[in-house]
Amino acid sequence: MCMTFKLPTAVDGTVVAARSMEFPMGMPTQLAVLPADFAGTAAPAGGVSWTARYGVVGMGIFGRADWLVDGLNTEGVSAHALYMPGGYCTYRDPVGDGTDLAQVDLAAFVLGTCASLDEVRAAVARVNVVGTDPGMGFVPPVHCLVHDRTGSIAIEFHPDGTRVVDNPVGVATNAPFLDWHLTNLCNFLGVSAESPPAEVVGGLTLSALGQGEGLRGIPADYTPPARFVRLFTMLRLVSQAQDAHEAEQLALHLCNAFDIPPGAIEESMGGHLVPEVTVWDSVLNLSTPRYAYRMIGNPETYVVDLSSVDFTGPARLQELRSTGGFTSLTV
Amino acid sequence: MCMTFKLPTAVDGTVVAARSMEFPMGMPTQLAVLPADFAGTAAPAGGVSWTARYGVVGMGIFGRADWLVDGLNTEGVSAHALYMPGGYCTYRDPVGDGTDLAQVDLAAFVLGTCASLDEVRAAVARVNVVGTDPGMGFVPPVHCLVHDRTGSIAIEFHPDGTRVVDNPVGVATNAPFLDWHLTNLCNFLGVSAESPPAEVVGGLTLSALGQGEGLRGIPADYTPPARFVRLFTMLRLVSQAQDAHEAEQLALHLCNAFDIPPGAIEESMGGHLVPEVTVWDSVLNLSTPRYAYRMIGNPETYVVDLSSVDFTGPARLQELRSTGGFTSLTV
Amino acid sequence: MCMTFKLPTAVDGTVVAARSMEFPMGMPTQLAVLPADFAGTAAPAGGVSWTARYGVVGMGIFGRADWLVDGLNTEGVSAHALYMPGGYCTYRDPVGDGTDLAQVDLAAFVLGTCASLDEVRAAVARVNVVGTDPGMGFVPPVHCLVHDRTGSIAIEFHPDGTRVVDNPVGVATNAPFLDWHLTNLCNFLGVSAESPPAEVVGGLTLSALGQGEGLRGIPADYTPPARFVRLFTMLRLVSQAQDAHEAEQLALHLCNAFDIPPGAIEESMGGHLVPEVTVWDSVLNLSTPRYAYRMIGNPETYVVDLSSVDFTGPARLQELRSTGGFTSLTV
Amino acid sequence: MCMTFKLPTAVDGTVVAARSMEFPMGMPTQLAVLPADFAGTAAPAGGVSWTARYGVVGMGIFGRADWLVDGLNTEGVSAHALYMPGGYCTYRDPVGDGTDLAQVDLAAFVLGTCASLDEVRAAVARVNVVGTDPGMGFVPPVHCLVHDRTGSIAIEFHPDGTRVVDNPVGVATNAPFLDWHLTNLCNFLGVSAESPPAEVVGGLTLSALGQGEGLRGIPADYTPPARFVRLFTMLRLVSQAQDAHEAEQLALHLCNAFDIPPGAIEESMGGHLVPEVTVWDSVLNLSTPRYAYRMIGNPETYVVDLSSVDFTGPARLQELRSTGGFTSLTV
């Protein structure tokens, strides 16, 4: 139901992250630009007000450029709101003292005001994160993953308070909280890009039937724990990219590997089953900030170079390139 | 190390197949066009000569438009040479009576001369398939999968002779032969797009941690049996496409799900490890014949509409669009 | 639904095999003794008649000492009729020329007349194996596994005839035929008695949560392929026994590991579900012929030393020690 | 590396628990009897002193009847010290105020003084659990599982203090702490004693190859998480026992299923690999208190009926029946 990861640093130093939005179709989403001096106002009445310092490009929902579920700022910090179902996510009650901030505000707030993970940690410590319904009919439970070129953190809403925890593996999916997933990785050590060697038993030679047996036991189902394990495993094994171009393409190949074909999984919503799909993927170059996305209905991937964006003026929204096809070729 | 599949027929009747080439980089490959009246000559001296009736578009190797590892003809028949390592593939000895045909000739031969699976069965029965080295340094073992709008077959080279077998599931990967894989599917029944319901044990409610647990037990490794099972499982579950556009896009999403990130698997070649990657994917519309491909180094997918191709003149080759990047967007 | 295996030879040269009868409760079974000069008559009218040369101890069904589903002869040859459902087993039609032998006769025939696997191969080549119903209400499909101190074979009833195949791994379960299982083992190479070493990722040390992770990916379900894989894997790893006593005890520990707790699996019989259980286990010392068994309802294991058995007189049956409990202890 | 479980209550109301000691061979262990008025003295200097109220039978280590790793009292309360490696277990520092109690004292303390889980909770709240080395060369990390006829709890030593947590599933193995395992069970819902129904694909009928496919995806490796999942799964499925005899035998069959054949797993101790084995199993009838055990080197199971034990006089030890064989039978 969503994932994010950060690739190992490329040979040329480039750091690329990515994210998928795995959800039923239908949440209104647009490409959003928040200006560098964006004046933010949190959704809760009497909540946080802030003035941004950094321009942001990302995915705004329900017609709001500042309700970001995904985004990247000009300093190479990215934020990703991922679903956290199952009763784990527990928002605070509003306190009305100017510190209230809704979960839907969080990404715009930290990306607008923070240039590093340390600044994110400090910013989150100053606010009281409450839950609001952006228009879905319920208050969506989330956790917020943040990457920069140096590391990754998870902002989690525990029953006993908001926690900002280190994410040493740079991977996240959904429920439960990160510490459970990190422990679970201990069950999947010792994988290899190579198949195990042949064995001779009773004169019979048993050889791997092909490449890839070194990943035996890695699960292919789509539960959050299975996707976390599979993603972590692949990140351990993938070849280091040489440069920004290769790193961005590698990130897209990893997104491919987690693409959910429509129908493969379904969930009950409002009493009937709907397919959960990979609605979009984003690839984020944190070093030379570029924000790329690909929609389920269009095989093309579009990229915004943040250095080319006009981060003045009002916040703005652009329709996503949701439909498209293959490129015609003459032979 | 390669796969092919055929989607369930779309609501509008469109049938789409696809294939991935999973291999180390480096086999010289070009987009090939064989004219409708192509005069074919088999690689073995004194082998089969044939005159084609149908135009073909596909992937030619080692500079030869008629050495196809993948292709589609104007009648909606597709052929796919997939690797078959492990000592399973056993070619015939040449007999020199005009029936010898090399494995590298097979796809051009059947696609040029056959408009249906029955014609393929008959054509294969008339030839003696031997092995040749197209320039790889060894004789590549293969099996050849053929789809048309009505079904799928596998052409396999057993120690006791060539066999053309029905492929009721429309899926293939690599070793061993198809019957083993079909039996193996019996170990993976009962999957579901839905997660299992919650259970209460000792007052504790245990709920799925997210969607997708209905595929528990499906393997994620890259061995041929595991890919066969995973592909078959997805094909059982995917939503039926409405039309040709949706079906082609769905096929590409399935290819995505099997994309091998470089480094995830490696094989020993000539004494050192090289990554095995998804070098290219093809998507083949069998109803309104269109041949699409996507290269590992270019996220764009290119399509040739066979109705627009000039199938007269000599066979010809075109360089593949091997490199590319994201499409720039202004916001 | 049954298994058999042969342990690696002990340091002192002892060879021990074992078998479990996994079935719904209720098939009438008794401990059987066949005299060394037993005059055998096959179940089919006008079938094989034979005079035995070797005494046999085993499990007779339906009140017949010569309808053995399991047995051991004085020469250290053992035979085990295991279920082979799923339509694989195809018996011959009776021919009425004195060569017909029912599947229920097979074990008594080979154990009474053969002192080696070669003799078994020759004996089976001389008969025409048909199917009969010993009283179950249907003709039970089986295959027959034979061990001696030097090797193991499987007697299988294929649609195109009876095949006696080498069993280099000395393991058998149920459907499908042996060659499928042997190929399937190739998917489970590279297991280890040791857990994989710890890995450090992003400063986080990931260590195995305990011993035994080297067997990750081995299935625990009860299908015939899963039990074959798990049994083969354990046999590769177990410590070599020092002597006959240790080998017999090790065989029983392996049987333990495959004991099916009542209720864990059920099958539909006559329209309602019945538990399939491990009705009994047998442990067979092939070197100093001893036949031991343990019933589901009695934790004690009983052993018959074949050197102490009077193999003269008529065939005879003894009730199995089906019920029992723990041994009382005073402290 | 150890497990414990409690069976569903039998039809006649009997509650039976069990435990296995999975460890390298060699820890000196004897059958221990603690009198009903045992005067306990904790291992730490200036620690807890207590006078027991209930007689106890169990497993004492290093020649001490009051250092129990397993035990049952006359009130039907059982306690089981299970290993908790991996740095999870964190004992308190001694405080010297009369509340210090070593982990090796814990079972004797709670079994001698408590007749219910509530009393255990209260007793544990009054003490400060420190770690001591009973003679192993290091301070063994443990957690202590307690069952009575009404429920189960786990006593865990967390970095921030001792926690007594409910164990609604009545299952325990080893690291990590219980809450992680309970969450992990959510990944293994929907198992069934029945195989999934046959499916028809492209005219091909795919049927389960035998019974037991309803447990597909359950792991067979020996890590603590895998054993916890497998044990929980079996407990959900097993048939309810009718009475005490059946329940005790069922518990032993479940122990069988987790018996570790010597060599299947090994661990590094003092620089060389040693097999980890199921050194002994215990079966504990909590309703009519009976304590049964079975050693790795002896297939017989011995039982002590607590109603027959003289619980006066000093604590005492009895050698375990460590060696034995099959019972000879004459036919």
C-alpha cells in the first residue's frame, strides 16, 4: 500500500530516492509547486503558521498544493506520506496553542522549512500532529518518511506520542511501525545474487534450474512486511549506479519490480472490492533536485528539474499526465 | 532468464502477449523486418529453404534479420525463443535431406509461413531442428513458445525428439520442460486477491497487516519455476482489460512486475560474474498486430503497427532505441 | 500421505530405513510374519504363484499376512507401498497368463523372493502388475519403494507401463512420480545447518534471531512435494550415527519431525472431512534385520529382531500394540 | 531453541501444556522435587527468601533442585525458562534490599508460592530480577513463560524493566519479545487443514498433489519466529482431545513435530559448531497435575503423578532416564 526507498549512493555521489503510491484509484491528485516563500497555514483551527524558505514540487491531493503526499524541496530533502492502517497510527488531540498541525500539512511544513534531517527532527518536535480528513470520508492514518542525501527517518504516530526514528535501511512500506520491520529483516539474511552451487547426492547432480535461486525464501506477496523484505533485499544486491542518469533509471527499474498489476490485490472499501494498484511512482534525485513521476495509465515518465522551476508567486497545481501510450515507430 | 505470457482476452476481444529477454547484456540485437515474400534459407548446409507468406517484425540477433529470438507476423502469430539451460534441450543431428533447420531459424520459419498454431504444428513436424552457434561461442539451448489468438504451444527439444505441446496456461519461463511447470502449479492453488479475514485467538484479534496476503507462499526468487508460478498467479488474478489500449498497458505492467533490477541476480560467464538483467521487454498485440518493445536503458516503449509496415523489399534491420530518459516537464 | 527414507550409513556400517503411514484411521492392519518358504498366490485369478525363500515381517492389511503395505525380509531388503493419488498410478490390465500380480501382492512377492535390488528389478520385470481392491471400496493407487543396504529404487505404474527407477536420494513421499520430485530438489539447494552471518546495514547490525535460519525457504506444509523436500533437506544435514542403536534412534527422531498432529490436515472421504494422521511409523534396520513400529495411540516403540523369529509354519498375524501411555515414575 | 505451548482445553476440561528444551547437549539436568514447604533463598546475596506453599516437580540444573528451567506445581501452574538471545533480555542490577532474585530462581519462586497467574503477576512485581551464571560460563538470557488452566503469561526482561504480558495464544519460542511474534502471526492467517480446491485453466485441471496444501507458506526452518508461527498454526488446527489421556498424547505428538534431528541445526559455541538438539520434551497436565518427560536418547516417556509424590522433607534430585531403546517384541 505504498513504499519508498533510497538507493545506495552512485559512484558520482548522486543520491536518488523513489516512492510508489499503492492505493485504489480515485484520490484526486495533482502536481503541486509550493513557492520558496510559501505562507503555510495548518489545517486545524488555531494551528501552526509558517513561512517557507524552500521551494517544493510534489503531489497535492484534493485540490490543495499544500496537502502533499509526496514531495521534494530545493535542498534535496524529500517527504513521503505512506498509509499506516491497522490501528497503529494514533494522532494527538488538538491543543489549540498554535502548535497543531494536521498530518496532511506535515510534508509541506517540513519540506518548506527544513534543509536537513536534523532540521526535520527539530521541526517535528515543535508541533502537535493531529489527524484530519482531507476529503476521503475518514481520517487517513499515515507515517511520514523523510530522506536527504545523508540518511532517512520515519515520523510515526504512536499511542504514546510522535516518534522520529532513524531508518538505517532507507526502506519503508506500511504497518506495522518501523522497528518491527527492522527486526523482521533478521529472518532474511544470507541472500545472494548467485544461485547456490550444484550438489551431488547418491550420484545424482542437483543443479539450480536457473539464476536467482540465491533469493529463495523471499516472499512475493504484497503485504507490507513482504514488500519491505523484498525491497530491502533488492537494495542490498543491486549494482551501484555510475551517475545520476543511471541512478534515476535504476530507481525506476526497482519501482517496476514492485508495480502491482491491476487485480492482483483487492481491498474492501465501502462494502465492495476494489483493486489496489500502483497509481503512480515518483523518482527523486536528491543531489540535483529533480522530481519525476509515472502514472498507471501512461508508460511515460515525466521529470521536473527543480532548478528550472519558478518558485515565486502563489502555490500552483498542474494536471498529471495520466493517460498515454507507446511511442509510434516507423520501420 | 526470459518469460512469455498471454493475457486473458480483453472485453473487446483483443489478445495481447508479452515477453521479456532476461540475459546478460551484450548480445547484438536489432529490430528486424522480414518481408512477406522472404526467401528463407536455414543455417545448416543443405537445410530447409522456404518462401514466406507473411511479414514479420521482431528481434534479430547477430546482424541477421532472420535469426529472430522474438517476433510477430501479420496474422497475429508470435514466436519467442527462450533459453532452456540445464541439459534439457537436445537438438537433433543434421540429416542433410533438406529438412534441417537451426534453432535460430525456427521463429522466422514458422512466423513467415504459418497463420495459426495448427500450421505451426504441421510446419515443425516437417523439419529436423539442429543447434547452431549464432556467434555466442556456444550453441544456445532454447525452447520456442508460440502464441496466437486462440492458444499457446511450446516447441521443445527432448532427448527423444522434438515435441510440440499445448500450453494451456499461456505462460513460459525456462528449464525444465513445460510439463514439470504445469505440475508445479498444483502446489500453488487457492491464491486470492483478498487478504484472509481476521481471526480472534484468546481474545486477541489478528488482522492482515495490509492487502496482498492472499498471495502468501508465492515465491519471489528468480528461478524459472518461481517466475512461472508468480506469473501464472498474477495472470489468474489480473482484471480483464476493456480494450486493446488497456490490454497493452496491462501487459507492460506485468512486464514491470518481472523487471530484474541490475545486480539482483548474477551468473558466472567465462569465469566471472555478470549481472543478468531484463535487457528488453516486448508487448505483442495479436489481434491488431502491433509489436512494442522497451529497452533496459530507456524508459520509453516503442511500438510498430504491422499494418503500417512495408513488407516488400529485402529483409532489414533497425537499431533499437537503447538509451533515453525521462520526459522533461515544465511546471 | 506416507513417506519413506533411508539414513546415511552409520559409522559402524549399519543402514537404517524408516517409513510413516499417513492416512485416515481405520484401515485394518496387523503385524504379519511370512515364513521363509511361504507359498504365495497372487490376488488375480490365474496370477503369479511363487515359493518364497526369505522370511518377512511387516504390516498386513485386511486380515491378510501376505498383503503387506510395509515389510522387511531376512536379507535386509525392505518394501514400502506408498499412496500415489492424482491419477498418476495406472495399473495394467490382467493378462491371465500366470504373470498377473496385484499391487497388494507386490511387497510379499519381492520380499519373499529377492535378496537385492537387482533381484527386485528382475522379479518386477517378470510380472504384470494389476490393481485390486483389498477391501477399501476402491482400488488404491500406489508406488512401491524398495531399499537395501546398497541403494533404493521406486516401482512406479506409469500409463505406458511399469517402471523401476533408481532413487539416488533414498526418499519418497507421494504424487507425482519420482523424477518430478528429483527435479524439484534443484529448487532447494544451498541449505545449511548454520544461520547466515550477521550483516551491517546503515550502521544497523542484523543478526539471525536464533539458530536454524539456514533452512529458510524449506516448506512446512504437508503436500507430497513439501514433505519430500523437507525430508531430503534433513537427511543432508543430520549427523552421521555412530552405530545401530544411534541410527535406529535417529530414524525415529526423523519420523517424529514428520509426525502429523491429528487435525492439522484433513481430507474429504465419502463426503465428509476426516483427519489424516500418522497412523504408524516403522524403523527398519537393514543390516541386522530388525523391524520396529510405533502406533499413533501409543508412545512406545516395539521392535522385532528378525533373527529371533520362527520363520517356519504358516503365515501369521499379531495385533498391533495400538494403545498405551507414559511410563509411571516414582520420585 | 525451546518452545512451549498450551493445548486447547479437552472435552473433559483437561488442560495440557508442553515444552521442549532445544539446546546443545551437556547442561547438567536432573528431575527435581521441591517440597511444599521449601525454604527458598535467592542466588544473589541479600536477595529474596521465601517459604513455599506448593510442591513442585521439574527440571533442575547444575545439581540444584531449586534452579528450575521447567516445572509444574500441585496447583496446576507451570513455568518454563526459555532462552532469549540476541541482546533482548536485560536483567536489573541487584539492589540488595531483599528483593533481588536471579533468573535461575524465578521458576522455583513462582511455582512454590503461586496458585494462579494473578498470584504470579503479583509475585513478580515484588522482586528485582537479576542475572546470574548457574555454571554455564555466562549469564544465560531467558524469558519465563507461565501457564495455568485459565491462561498464559510471559515474564520478559526489557531494557526498561521487567514486564509481565498476557500471552493469548499460549505459545512461546525465543527472541524477540512476545509482541513481535504476535504481530508476525498476522502474516500467516487463513491457513486450512484442507487443500485448496482444484482449478481449471485453459482446459487443464490443476489439483492439489495431496493433502496439506492449506498450510502453504508456513515456514519449516528453526528460527524462533518460524517455530512460533508453525506451532501456532498447528494449535489452531489440531482436533480437540476428548480427555486427559488423549490430550497428553496429542501434546507429545506436537512435540514430535518439533523434534530437531541432530545435525539439522548447529550453532557456534566457543569457536566450534555443535548441534543444537531437542534435549528433552516435557508434557504437563495442569488439571490433574502430572509431569512427563522424554529424553533425546530414550524413546520412552516417563510421567510423575504429582498426587503420588511425597512433598515433605528436603528438596531432592533424581537422574533422568537418558538412555533407552525400543521394546522387544516376540512374534
